[in-house]
Amino acid sequence: MSWNDGYERKRFIQRMKEQAEEYRRYGMDEEAIKEMEEYDWELYRDERTHQMHNQPFSDSSLGADTAEEGENALFLKYENQLSVTQDILAEHSRYWWIEELDNPELCAKIKQLSMSDIELITQYVFDGFTQERIAENNNINQKNISKKISRIKNFLNLGV
């Protein structure tokens, strides 16, 4: 389905008039209404640009009669743009914060920790769990969690 700018613009202007009347009924001043209209026009232009420059993959364009998606000419042409690499996914992993550290020595030390210690730091610092909750989740004593945190702090030279 393609974008029919004349039709969409007509519908948009009609909606804008209706909204302006509703805003006036609720007591909004003309300056605020004008700002809302400018913002809505910006959204309209963004949607128009998106619709004009993007082509959806319909079932017929995917070559439904082919055995594999990889045999389709569109998939072959745009394979790189349609593919996701592991590097992109790694940015959104649970331990994203390690790579975001500004101190390379600290980053290297954290990477030397066991996965259970890294998970403990993540739960304590980033998830905001209390030591008691972490202890409950791991079926161990809160004192053990406290000792582990102290050991990790000492290893990282952060003090106790």
C-alpha cells in the first residue's frame, strides 16, 4: 500500500480542525493550540517520510513459492540490513554495564570475577536488591552475601 499524500493530508487537516475545536472547548489558549499544531505537523511529515521511503515485505514479494527465505531476491539484496549480529545483542545483555565502565583496569578486574560474583554485583548495584533479598534468592545467609560483597570490594580495591 502506498502513501497517498493528498488523501492523508486532507484527513490530517480535518483531524487538526476537530482537535483545535476540542482544545478551545477545554479552554486552551490559541498560542498553545498553535504549538500543538506545529508538533502534529512535524509528526505528519515524519510519518510521510517514513511511508514514502520504506517498502514492506509482503507475502507476494517474499516469494512464497520458494522453499527458503534466503532464495528471495529481496532478502539476498538486503541481507546485511536485515541481519542482526551478536555484537548488537551483546549491548543489551544483563551485564552491559561492564563494557560501559570508564576505567579499563576496573573493567579488566571485573571480568576476572566469577559469573556468580558479577551477578551479585548486578543484583546489588543495578537491580537495587537488598542483601537480604539476594540471600533469599540464592538460599544462603545474608552474612555470606555481606562477606562476598566485602571480598569483591577488596579485590577491586574499592575498600570496605
